[in-house]
Amino acid sequence: MNLSSTPAPKVRSLVLQPIFWLGLLGLVLPTLGFALLAGEIARHQPLPWDNSLLLSIHRLASPALDRGMIAITKAGGFLGMLLLVIGVLGYLALRRRWDQAVFFGLAAAGAEAGNLLLKAIFHRVRPDLWPSPTPEHDYSFPSGHAMGGVAVMAGLIVLAWPTRARWPVLILGSAFALAVSFSRLYLGVHFPSDVLASWGASLAWVTLLGLVFRRSLTARP
């Protein structure tokens, strides 16, 4: 038997490729996490840690922190993200990075469209554990702020990765996405499972786009 014809060397070679781990960590695992949470929500199964985590976060409440969280949640809202997306797309257009502009535009627009679709499918009611200083009246699952923030920041990280700005963008972008997500929990307008599912959906979406556009994304923006 010719051992060189066995698939083992090919498998080992695949596992050593960065794209394999990118697909696993950025696409498969986030998709699986989203699917597991969505399955529980679809069956209307209560997640006991949702309320307990929200109540634990609410113990931190203070007037000063209220103001800070409201400012953060506004920065991560539709208007704030729209202005950032327009600015990035304008910069990429000036540099004639059309493929990168399409990637980033799809990352942001796809997350927004996907969020609206998922809210319409799951019809999850918002938490009502205390009066929120910024009440919301649409559906809860998944979080639009978290989904949009993660998609936009992940898109920026992908664009910056071939450049010297990779680490500042990674650190600042991740911190911003986490802060916006936390603000939604602090303000009592989302369950933790809403936020976690949003992270999974956005990371999977941006990773998929990154794999599709991977050749053009290696160029410096």
C-alpha cells in the first residue's frame, strides 16, 4: 500500500493552514453558538442565567453610570454606526479599494438586515425587570446594537489587519463592541442571550465575507 496516497498528510496540511482555523473559530463555532441559543429561544425555553445576570449587573446602577451607558449606547446605535460606515466607505472609495468597500458595506448592511429578519422571526419580548432609562418597544432577539457593533468593528479589524494599525484597531474596536453590548444589558433592554447570539451571528457573517473576499483584503486599505 502506498502510504503517500492516504489522506492523512493532506489532513495535517489543512489543519496547519491559517484559513482552517479562521473558518473554525470565526465561522463554525459562532454559528453553532447562535444556533444553540436560537433553538432555546424558538422553543420559548427560559434561560435561568439571563435574569440572574441582568439583576447582578443592575446592582451596579448609579446616576453617573446611567449617563455613561446611555452615551455609549447612543454611540453604538443606528445613527452612530451609519456615520462611521459612511466615513470608512468614503475613505475606501477615495483610495479606490472597491472590493474592500463592498466587503465592509456588506458586513454592516448584512448585519442590520439580518437583525431585522431575526427579530421578525423570533418575536422575543424585551426583559422587564426594572424601569429602563431608555425603554425599547420592538423585539429583543437578537440585539441590534450588539450585532451591528460587532459586525462593523470586526469589519474594521479585517481591513486593518494587513497594516500597522491592526493591534490598535483590534483593541479599540473590541473594547467599543464590548462596551456597547454591556450598555444594553446595563440599561435592561436586552437579555445576555440576545447579546451572545448577536456576537455569534455577526462574527460568522463577517468571517464568511472575509473568506469570500480574502484575496482583495490582503491589500493595504
